[in-house]
Amino acid sequence: MNNLLAIESSTEVCSVALLADGNTHSEFSDSPRSHADWLLPAIDSLMNKAGCQKSVLDAIVLSIGPGSFTGIRIGIGVAQGLAYALSVPLVTVSSLEVLVQPYVEQVNSGDILLPALDARMGEVYWSAMEKGNDGLVGEISAACVSHPQELMDYVKDNERSTTMMGVGHGWKLDDLNPLTITKNTTAYPLAQSAIELVLQKQLYKTRTIAPEKVEPLYLRNEITWEKRKRIRQS
């Protein structure tokens, strides 16, 4: 996996990154509702700047959510189209693990990272991830969508036994203001971090999937997505 293209479109910040010849290049857009118009030209621009042809790509790294329903579908559609055209697989990651990737080195073994994205309607997407002795972070509380109170309860139940760091714009919700743990509320999941995550944890060995099999991690509508999947398969 020497040459990777990554797509992250699960929030209002859309980004692409390219690993080629040992160097990583990236671009992002923070214009909401422009992902569909921005993504493909941004990928072409990125490839041109790096002097890299799409034909040398080994795989496409794709963030499958949770996050914006529309953004996730746009990212999946672009990734699938490229993967089919180039006959390469996808390597899937969640937006929450991508979100915390830049902060792994800022915490110690046993500390907990709490990524949280604003899910609208007064809810947050979040999970809990612990840094292990090997320096890698593993999920200890599965990704979910809930009222902020559930996240508050998790922090209150665990903050005396370990150090915690909150990451992501979900922490801007007023309900979470009383919590005094360290927070970075301006962080977004970015494609460059997705590449770093795949390489660090060698996810190309465990998360590689054919493009036709990829499904979004859209927690709020799991029942709806199961219905759509059955319709497509019938």
C-alpha cells in the first residue's frame, strides 16, 4: 500500500489526501453543501500537483461516518466510482477514529479519547477510545448517537479513574459545557489523518473491502439502511 487516496466527507469540512512516493498531500473545503461539486475536481487537482496518475493507486481510504447523511453518500459514491474504474479496493475507517488520530500522541497509555460530532437535533455521535501500551488507540465504547446526557454520564462514571480528552465540534453543545475535561472543539476528521490511521494500524490488512460491499456507518438510520440494502439485493 504505497499509494493511497483518502476521502473524508462526513462533516461540513470535506477533504482529500494522497500518499504517493512516501509523501502526503492534502486539500480541504469548509464550504457546507458543496461536497458534490468540490470532491472530484479536488482529487484531480491533488493528483496533478503530486505528479501522480490514478492508475498507480493501490487502494482508496474511505471514511464511512457517522456524520452527515448527504456527505457520507457523496463520499461513498465518488470512492466507489473511482474504485470500480481503477480496479482497486476500499479501506474503510470511521469518522470518529479519524477525528482522534492527530491527538493520540498527546495522551498517555490508559488515557481515554472521546470523539464527538454534532448529530443535530440535540444529539451527538460519540465513542470512547483508550490508548494502549503499544501506542495505538482501541475503541472501548462503540460508536453511538445519543443525547449529550449519555456522554456526560460516561465521563462522570469514569473521570476519577483515568484522564480524558474530548475531541470534535460535538463538544460545543451547551449540555456538555459543565464538563471540565480537556477539549478541542475545533477539530474535524480529515483525510490526511485517515491515511495516517490506516498506516499506523495497518488497517489495509483488516478493513479492505470490495467497493460494492461498502455501507455507510450512519447510526441514526440503521433501520432505514437495512431496508434499503434489502431492496437493492432483491
